[in-house]
Amino acid sequence: PGFPRTLGQAKALDGICELDLVISLNIPFETLKDRLSARWVHPASGRVYNMDFNPPQIQGVDDLTGEPLVQREDDRPEAVAARLRKYKDAAKPVMELYKSRGILHSFSGTETNKIWPYVYTLLSSKIPPVLSDEEH
């Protein structure tokens, strides 16, 4: 989930550049847990499958080799839940910092295609359009 994840990282980033816009995507806990828990990998190649978005042709086996897929320990549902709780605790002060600076913009939802138009509108209002050579 994004960067910076901790207050230490946020302060280190301050030393490199001055942020004028921070985007936070608020996705329900259960949605994140389900998506991360649906991830399986082919250990030898590193190929990643998601049982919801890009499942293997045959359940549980790699498309190219036919070898078994495995679920990483940190992708198991109970591990994902613990990771998300830890992230939320660490990220809270980061969000408060950027909120206090008036640069935090939050968007909520579960589907990229529904959130993106709002993010795009925000970015379009902050970043001037890039003109092609013909438009100059």
C-alpha cells in the first residue's frame, strides 16, 4: 500500500522534496483482505495469479509448467489481516501529518474504474496539461 507508510518515511521524504498533493485510497478492510488472499504464485518463475482477476487455466497449477501454485505465508487470510492492522496503525500518523498540511485528498471505493475518474479530475486541476509540439 503506497509510500510513505510510516512517519519516519514521511519525514525522510520531506528532506528530499516538498509534497503539495497526497492521495489516500480508502478501500474496505474486507476487500483488501479478499484480494490479497486470492494471490497465488508459481515459485520457480515468480508468476503471480489472482483467483479473482487472472486465475490459472486449471485451478491450482501454473499455466506454462503445470506445476503446483503456492500461497505465500504472508498472503494467507490471517496473515493479511495482521498486515493490514499493522499498516493502518503505522499509516495513521502519516495521514494526520498530511491532513494537517492541507494536502491530503482521500477517495473511497472498491473498484479502480470507479475511483479513477475522481482522482483524474483532482490531478487535472493540479497539473497543467502537457502540450504536444504541434500545439505550441
